[in-house]
Amino acid sequence: SFVKTIDADQVDRAMVASINSIGHLMGLRTVAECVENPDVLAALATIGVDLAQGFGLARPMPLETCLQELTARGVVHREQPRGA
């Protein structure tokens, strides 16, 4: 993956920046996968990538656990299921 090494490899960084630019020219939002450390996340922010995912942000977890954590942080406001 180009993303994993953009903090140390200028060619990979240029590839990610180019792909991001093309995506934005097409009117798309861009997503970077394999974000595994803060330096890569910072480089992506500098490039202007819209979204990021990876072990450096959060490990995979059950959806219910994820929703509980996001609700506790005030990021997600959960509605009661219909009929509850």
C-alpha cells in the first residue's frame, strides 16, 4: 500500500497526493486505508485526504462496541429502534 509509507517514501507520498488530487477533480471524497501511525495520518491531512481508516486509528471491533464508544464521546447520537 502506498499509504503505509508516505511518511518516509517520497514516491509513495507523490502517488497518494496524485490519486487524491484526481479524486477531488472528479468530485469524489478520498479515503486512505492502512493508516497505522500518527505520522502517516499527519501526512494525509497535509495532502488533503478526506477520510482515513486503519489500525492506527482504531482496531476492528464489534459494531455495538463501536457505537457505544462513539456515543460516549458524543460523536453519535443513537435513536431508539422502531417499536422499542
